[in-house]
Amino acid sequence: MSEYLTTRELAALLRVRERKVYDLVATGSLPVRRVTGKLLFPRREIQDWIAGSADTAPAHAAAPDGAHHSAPSDHHAPPPVMTGGHDPLLEWALRESRSGIACLMDGALDGLDRADRGECIAVGLHVPEGDDWNAAVVEQRFGRAPWVLVEWARRVRGLICRPGLPRPPTCLAEVRGFRFQMRQKEAASELVLDRLLAAEGMGRDDLTCAGTVERSETDLALAVAAGRADVGLGIAAAARLHNLDFVPLVEERFDLMVWRRAYFEPSFQKLVAFCREPAFHARAAELGGYDVSGFGRVHFNGA
């Protein structure tokens, strides 16, 4: 008899579905070992756990402000949807890995709200916070719920410019007079823009905004390429996709806030495994402006 149980063997022993085992792991209720990406359960410790009648964590955990933020349970499993900020590399990897996870990338702030309502299993974030990114807002809103913040990539953000401008800007202070392409208010890039403007002693009134907003990194670049705007704040990869000029301004960290149980499910593990392969790293290099060396690094782990 093996010293360790597999997930399937433990589910049979407990007479529950494997999904329930993943839920117990996510809440920290079960003794478990992680070996080469697999979950193994020490038989003797499991027997002690059963004898002690350990139970699972509540479905909803109280937040520091007294509110209740979502921690989806077996009775309300969230859909396999990735929300939050838009990222071309992530969008491609979700498809290429055959993960089965759908995309609804309509801004980091929108993603946080959707996570609060239990409408997704993961959120892409690049929210600026002093010298850091993302961790403070996740801790404030989800610190006592089973969400984990893992690094996706570091991205270079800067000015995406239409080629052939009479005096191409070399910094944010020189964009005055050009038609500036904005993003929707739910996009974290708008928070980055405010920070960069403040550093230059500027405000929104110093920008000549284009008539519409764009809802993704690639749509912003397309608006500049099509001549609907002269310049916008976007990532290097989007500029490169449309052969646009680019002025780097800041490196940001793009993280994934993932519901812990979903992290161990097959769909998300497909994505994780694919992102360890050479094809993923080659794609990141081809797009440009990415550093994926920190992929998978944990920056926050909730209750």
C-alpha cells in the first residue's frame, strides 16, 4: 500500500467528488504535498485528519472592513472565465493551451468587481501601488478569501505613436497638442496614466483627447494605426503588432489573481503547463516588451 494517496484515491476514500478535494486543498484544510506539479496526500496524516473530523472553511470570509467578499463554494462554482486587464500574450496563451478558459478582459477594475460577485476564476491586474503592483488592492478586497496573486509577466508601457508625426514626442510632457487616445475608466492603464502625468506636473486638461475610448491594448494601437489618434499610452507588444513608434516610460507587473481551487483544476493547469514550454517563451520574445522570467511567482496568498 502506497504511503501517499492520489486525488482520485482520496476522493474515493472520502466519498466525495475530486472537485471537493481541490476545494479542501485550496482552503488549507488537508495535509498535502506537491511533487512535480501533482498533489499527493500522506496516508497517515489523512487518517489523523479524518479522525479529528476536520471541516472546510466557510464559503464566504469576512473582509477587514466587515463586508463579505466572494469565495465561491461547490454550490456556486464560478464560470471558467478570465477577466481583468487586457494582455495579448495571455489572450494567445489561453487559446493556444486549449485551456477552455474564456476571456472577458474589460479592465482590471472591472475584473475585481466580477471576482467580488463570483463571476470568474481569475483576474489580470496591473494596478500601480507605490513601488509595487496589485498586492495591496488584492489584500484590501480579498485578503480573507481564498485568492492567490501570481505573476504573469513584466511589461513595458509607454507612448504608442503614429509614424510620421512632425515632432514625435520623446516623453509624456511632449504630447501636448497631439490627439491622445484614452482607455475606459475601468482600465488600470488609466491609473498608470494619472501617475505618469502627476510625475510630469501635468493633468488630464493637458491632453487633447480623441473622441472615443478604446477597450483593449490592441484596440488602442489600432486606433493610432488607423489615424484616429496620434498617440496613446499602451504596451510595447501592441505597438509592435501594428508597426508603430514606441517610447518606453515604465515597466509594470501584470499578475493573475486566481481562485485557489481553480488553480489546481485541469483547465488552469493546462495554461500553467503550456507557459513552461519553449513555444510560450518564443511568443513572448516575438511580441516584445515582455519579461516572463518571474512567471508563477506568488505575490500574495489570501486566507
